[in-house]
Amino acid sequence: MRARIFPLLMFASFASAGISFANDSCRFLPDGLGPLQDGQLFASGKSGWQTFGTLSDLVARSPQEMEFAYVIGASGAPDRAGVLVVKTNRPVAQTDTDQLRNRVKLVRRDIVSDPGCAAVGPPNSETSISTQSFRDYHDFPPRATEALRRRAADGSGTEFDTVRAFHFEYRSVRKRRCVRTDSGEYDDFPTNWNSNRAQFSFDKTVVADGAYTVFGLFRAPASPFDGAAEHRVLVRKYATEGGLACVRFTVPLRSTDYSFRINDLEARISESSNRRKDELIRTWPQGR
């Protein structure tokens, strides 16, 4: 019983400690969308908040900034807090610049420090690193690669410094302590080699099973960025209320062909398991 009660007590202590989150209440969604379920994705389109089958249902012009809402939890479930990761990109076009093909935008929205955890820096920021640096950092064992040692685009430090500053420390209810979003700590060694850091990868194998081992350095698979452009990673903290949170985020769309990959760093397949929930992958047009 104590193990089941702990998350509720910890969440209450978060609130009393003054932790600030963006308002993740689901009250902005119309009742006509029906009972909310974990993993649902809605969009603010031409007729308000709605479900959608294709991005063509939403995009009236290009480029266009679109707002989405992702549902976390279930009504009446124990409240929890965590970090949502939203990764987007699209098929490459002939007119795409090297910047769109070979850089990854790193976007933070409404990120504030948790009491007892390290300061997180500016709540909102937008930087970028090369696709090679992004892959070296998230898909493989930590090492000072040539790409990560390169000077950052804004001239302040290296690409390693940029991606390290993008990540931050938050209080994990599951681990009962502060952890970093880029923590490489295994979820359950030696049977489960997954980690927070792996959830940022665009490689489906890494997200599902964890970063490649040192042996993978000698036979690395093709880059998941090949044939794609406009790579973007957004992070937002959330806190459920009555078991639910509806996390709002925006994505600038240049076309109607995109892939969204969404990961909740604290979500597991069950309360008693260390196995992470599958990454939500939505691709338009479907079947691409």
C-alpha cells in the first residue's frame, strides 16, 4: 500500500514546495472530443480543437505555426509530474538548405527548476546542433567526438556545451530523486539497458532498447536523419491534475508531410514496471 501511496504524497510535496508548471489542465478541450485517453493527440485547427486524420485537415497555408495537445494519464489515476519530448521532422525536399537537412533545433518551453535540483537556466530557449552531434550524444556511449568538439553555431562553446545546456535536471517521482533528462543510467541493468538519454534519439531501435554499446561503434546503422529535414526536438515539463494532463505545444509546419515522435520520460507500461511505454509515432500521410 505504501508503494502505491508514495507518488501521491510526492506530488503533494511538489505542489507545497512551489514547483511551477505550465497549466496542463484539459479544460480547454471541448466535451465533444469524448473521454480523454493517454496518448491522444489533438490539434487546434480551422474549427477549433479537433481530432485529425491528416495535416491537410489543419494547414491553411505554408509555413504555419500549429498548436497541438497531447494527453497524459487517465482520469482518476495517481497524479505525477514529468517531462515530455516531442521530436518532429519531414521528408527532405530538393529546395531544402543544408541548415534544414543537417541541423537539429533544440527547443525548451516553460522549463523551471525543481526545488533541490540543479538550476535549469532560461525557461524558454532555441538552439541547434548538427545531426551528427545529436546522434553522437544520444545514440552511442558518451565520448568526445569530432562533431561534438566543433564550435557551436552561436560561438559560445562547443556543440557538446550546447546539447548539455539544453538538457536539465528534474525531480523524478519514479526514482525519488533529481535526474537529468540526458541521464544514461540504465532503467534496470542488466535486463533493461534503456535510459532517459535514449528517448531523445530519432533511431527507433535506440528508443526501444537503449543506446548502442561500444561494439556498435564499429558497425553503426544508417543515420535516421538520412532523407529527412527540419529536425526539431521540443521539451516541456508537465504535471497531471486528477490523473490527467493535456500538454500543449506548437510546431512550425512547412508542408503536410511530417513525422511526430512523442516520449514521456516518466511513463511506464505499468505502475510496477521499469519498462518504458512505447514511443508514440504519428506519420502523415499515413503509410509513408
